[in-house]
Amino acid sequence: MLKISNLTKIYKGGKKAASDVNIHVQAGDIYGFIGHNGAGKTTTIKCVVGIHDFDQGEIFVNEISVKDEPLKCKEIMAYIPDNPDLYEYLTGIQYLNFIADVYGVSAKEREERIRKESDAFEITSALGDLISSYSHGMKQKVAIIGALIHKPKLLILDEPFVGLDPKAALTLKNKMHELCEEGSAIFFSTHVLDVAEKLCNKVAIIRNGQIIASGNTEDVTAGSSLEDVFMEVTENV
């Protein structure tokens, strides 16, 4: 579903934010992307979703090249940044209808999905309010609902649990499982290692722009905790 091959991204000044990154996320995977601040997680994600260009390598979404056919890739994916920037002059429901329009979701389907997801995240009663009045957590919930509205084949999230209360975080985990059971894939960055260990069937650890460990979670941890493995490989490499 997502194949990152030999990805290299060089910023001005010569800094390699991503260096020969290789990651393969298959349908049904919940793939955790782990690393310190500045390790290259967000840079890699922004290359995947088309915000950044890149200097070397290839990225494929469902076997479609991000470089050659970016719009086709975006049609089947959804992206939630770590700090969602929504249109604050719209109400929640106006924003969700706008997103549904962008992805060509029919009136019947959007109504059903918006009702289902907003009820699940307990934000239905606030959808008529301006987004400018929302807390960070409420904006995050609306961004999540917007990302789910077209049932993406690939869902990409950057630190998705930041700002969510425990109940909303549990709801998101359940939604991630549901999406993958329907054949989609999820690739997300996180600092919450115990969540990644429990939630992800695969993980990759990045340090200074390079992947230093990756694979099935149980193989990477090999009987230890993900936290112990992370501390060991990031300190010793």
C-alpha cells in the first residue's frame, strides 16, 4: 500500500533529513514510525503526502508514484498533521461537507459517516459551532472525522494522540483497527512507545534521518519492551 524506496531529502545547507529510507506498509498494517524530535519522521511523512519534494528515491501509494501521479495518490489517502490547521471561519459541519465534496462522497454516504464518526468522538452537538471556538482536542477530532470520511486506502498521521483525551484516544485506536480490517493501511508517527507497541504490528525506528530498526513489532522487540529497544538503538548508533 505504501512503499518508500531509498528516500533521501536534503535541506538547504546540506542537511540530510531523510537518508536512504526504506519502508513497506502493506494493506492491513498499522505501522508505527518512531524517533526523537528532529529524527526525520515528519520530513518523511511530508514527502509521502506531497508537501515536500525529495532528492532521491521513490514513493508509491498502491503502486502509484507520488512523483508522477500525485493527485491519484491523494485521492486514496488521508493525512492528519500533528497540529491540524482547519478553516476556522467554517463550522465543523461545513468543514466536513467541504472535505466530502473534495473527495466526491455522496450526500447519503457523508451523512451516515459524519453521524457515525461524530457520535463516536462525542462532538456531534458542537458541529454547528465555528471551528475557531474549538479546543485543540476538538479540532483534532474534526480532522480525524474528515480523514475518515472517504474511507482512505492509506491513512497517515503525525502524532495523532497529542491533544486527545483518553476516551477519544481509545476511539481513534478502534477506528484504526476498523479501517485496517477493511483492507486499508495506517502509517503514523508517535512518541508514545507503549501505545505503539500495543497497537502496531510493524514499527520502524529512525535516527538522524536513517532507519536503524524496522520490521514486525515482535521481531524488533525480541522479548524486550519497545521502550528498551528504542533507548538502546538510539543511544548506541
